[in-house]
Amino acid sequence: MQEVEVKVLDVDVQAVRQKLVDLGAKQVFDGELDITIFDTEDDRMRKAKNLLRLRSDGEKTVLCHKALITKQGAKIMDEHEVEVQDKERAKLFLQSLGFTKQRKQTKHRTSYVLGDVRFELDTLPGIPTFLEIEAKDVETLQKAVARLGYTSQDTKPWSGKDVLDHYAKV
């Protein structure tokens, strides 16, 4: 499956929430996400522009592999996910395959759905809240961006790591 998304940095959280509600979006999640990124000792995943992530919301844990297709206009990745029953056993399984924990983070996420578009307000420690918009294709994504009052110049085809790197430089 393809993931097609962009991020909008430094959003006015209340204004975005109100606009989403006014458009008829439904809030589907509001909570903490525990995220662990894995790679090999020689950074094979990162060098190949891939991501191996274990993410838990306290009720559900998902193992995800993403491979970058492009960052032209939007970040498009080939994405495969599988729900796992036991987070700790999943970590041991990945370690037995030669993967090590590269980065661990927690973020607060509030998710909305409007049609087939997801809107995620993400807050990480020390970083202004940003909006992630995900759709089935670039055209649907661009329409969703415009419906919220943003332009393509307001968006970034970035990964979460790109956001972290951006604020580390500021």
C-alpha cells in the first residue's frame, strides 16, 4: 500500500481543530504513541531510505516497514503494516534478525478522518505541533490541503525524522 502525505509545521492547533470540525471531520484518536525505530548496525535501512518502526498506542502495537518512493511534492512511501500481539516479543524478534533500536520517542497525536483523508496533529517534546495530512493519492491530498486553507508552499514532504532534524537546527 502507498502512503501519500505532507506535513504543515507550526500550526495553530485550535484553528486547525475548529476547521476540521467545521468540515465534518471525525476525531478517531487522541493519545500518546510510543515509537521505536530499528535499523542494522551499518544503517542499511536508513541508507536505502527505508524505515522499520514499532508503534504502540497502549492498546494496539503495529510493526511497519516503509520504503521511500519519492519526496517530490509529497512524501510517497510503499508501506506495509502488521499488528503484533506482544511489543516486547516483537522487539526480541527484530533483534534476532540483526536489528537494533536506533531511536525511541513518544508523541501526542490527535487524529481526524474526513472521507478518505487522515489529519494528524502531532506534538513531540520541544517541537511545535505540526499537522500531517495523508490521502490515497496526490490529487486528494492537494484538495485536502486547500480545504484547510493551506497551499502547497505551506507543506513539507518530510518524514518525522526530517521534522526532528529541522528543529534540531533551529
